[in-house]
Amino acid sequence: MADYLYIGHGVYSVAEAARLTGVPASTVRRWTRGYSYTRNGFRYELPPVFASTEAGEGPILRFVDLIEVRALRGFREKGVPWPTLRIASHKAAQITGHSHPFSQRSFRTDGRRVLQQVGEAALHDIVTDKQYFKDFVRTFLPDNELDFSATGAPVCWHLMGRESTVIIKPTRSFGAPICNPSSVRTRLLSRTYRAEEDLDRVAWWYDATIKEVRDAVAYEAQLAA
């Protein structure tokens, strides 16, 4: 596929997506390519949860794929059973007309169900079609780390929260983690600091702030942990 199709959308290998989201590479592959298994002599084929772009021997993920993986991980960590999540993903795609429905800002969970916000006061259970008053359901999976466009699509991920300068923005540096506003990649700032051990010097070299260098070092250390 032509490289220009990735411009402004981010581009990640499975290994990179695993590193950034904390989801094992094997799981990312299953979610994006599907998988098969044998039980009691019968072979079962499960389709991808969402489709990524095939390139060479494996999928290439875009920023929207990364956010979908992040959301799926969040649902699983909050306790949503995998069969429920797979059904909910399929139904949510039908409802929204979007191939990556969980990358949108309208979905939540209470730890058992996948819920779509309907207006200000109601939540819709994607699987059972039941509705609940928002006041009576404690919801999780907040999206305060994400910035969204007017259409509800994710456009920026604040990887360590909004107090940090570390972000992923698909329109900058091909979606690599960078520090804002300098746009210098966190990996470069961190590696240079480890070699020099001088915050002021590294910040001066890359026209970045000392806070950006500190944030980059903290973020890369977190990824390596």
C-alpha cells in the first residue's frame, strides 16, 4: 500500500502497538487478524474484532487502531467478559457505522456491560438493548486522556495524563510519542539524556523545555518497566 495513505494517520507495527498500549503482541494480532482453535475435534475460526491494514507478513496499525486496542484493554481490565465484548464490538460498529466504534467517545462500562451514552441522562446496553438512567450506573473507562474532533474521532492521546507534555498525535512524527510543543520524540530525548545526564544541555540541543526532557525520560522508563 502506498506510504502516503498513512500520512496523518500514524503507523505502527504490532510490536510498537503492544509497547504503547501494554497489550501483548499476540493479543493485538488476534484482535486485528482473528484466530482459529480446535475443540472436541472441531475447528473454529474467529474473525478480527476490528480490521487493520495488511502489509507484508503482518498488520499495520493506525492511530485509530491504537485507540481501539486501548479501549478493548480498558474494558477487559474493568471486568467485561470477552464474549460480551466481542458481541458488543460487532453491534457497536453496526449502530455507529464506524469500523472502530470504541475509539469514539460515547462508550463506557460498569464492569459487566458495554454502555453507550444516549443524550445526557441515559445509557444503552449494547448487547441487551436495555436502557438505564445514568445516575444509577457507575461508569468507568474515562476518556480524559484523549482529545476528540467535532465528529467524535480521537485526534490526540495524552499518554501520561494532561499534566505531562508526552502525547501521540497522528498528524505529527507519524504518530510516534513526542513531547509538546517541541515535537521531539520521547525516545530520542530519553536516550540523549541517558548519555549526557544533563537536562539543560539536552533541552538546549533539541529546542525543548526541561519539563519535556523530564517527561520523556519518565515515559520511556515507564514503557521499559
